[in-house]
Amino acid sequence: MSILKSILHRWNKENKSYDTLHPETESAQITDWHSGIIASLASKTLGTVVDAITTDSVLGKLIKMLLNASGVKYLIDTNGYVCFGEYFGGLIIQWGLSKENSSSTATISLPLAYLHSQLFASAIDWGAYGKAYGVNNLGKASFNVVAPFTPFSVYYLSIGY
């Protein structure tokens, strides 16, 4: 059986000389160096990649065409949705804000009607009161929010297909 050993030499800027590293005993210095390189590369390139995807670049246009071809639709706004298309079974996630409802039961109309069924809906307080709200009558295009007081405003989330 043979044992393979190695020695690494690293340039030390302060001493202006090489440091000798033994990987068997000084692995922390090597792994710290590795993590630093990865973090540095990620911090310098990630912003460029995100800019390339979100702008009207060729890559951004190709991704948009791919999403459109697969049936993905979206509206990113205060009241919006993401329809994941056929690859995800037609899953749709919707959200929004319903303001100044004057009745203790308010009907929330969704931005997009579900083809089959609404599976889940939730409403949370828009203000600082932290009140609980009931949700019922889940339909394909709407649901009801029941509030303990009026007027009330809520953020809502709905999932269906």
C-alpha cells in the first residue's frame, strides 16, 4: 500500500514569501480559500445573470418564449397570479389586496378563474390589528372572507387548478 502526500505553496503578500501548507493537517486553510473563491464568483456573476434574464436580452426573450410555450402565464402586480401550465398540472397561485370592505362578509373576486377547483384560500389583516378572518364558499372565480369588524382590508392568497 502506498500513501500519496502533497504539499501546497501559497504566496503570502505580507511576508512576500511562500507558505507551505500540508493538506492533511491544515485543511481548514484550503477549504476557507475554496469557500472564498466560490463566494467571490457568485457575488460578481449572479447580478449579471439576473440582469440578463430580466431584461430584453436574447436569453431573457428565450426564457420567456419557453415559458409561454409550456403554458406558463403570470401577472406580477398587487392583485396577480402565476399559472404554471400543463407541466405542473395546471396549478395556479393567486394573491391580492381587498380594501375597505364595508360588510362583515366580503366576496373576493380572483384575478383569474380556475378551470377545475379552488383548493385553498387564506386572508390576513392588511393593517396592524392582526385580526383573524374566516374564509368560505371557495368557488372557481371567488371566495368569501368573514371579518370580526368593518370596514376591513385583507391580503389574500389562493391556490387551485
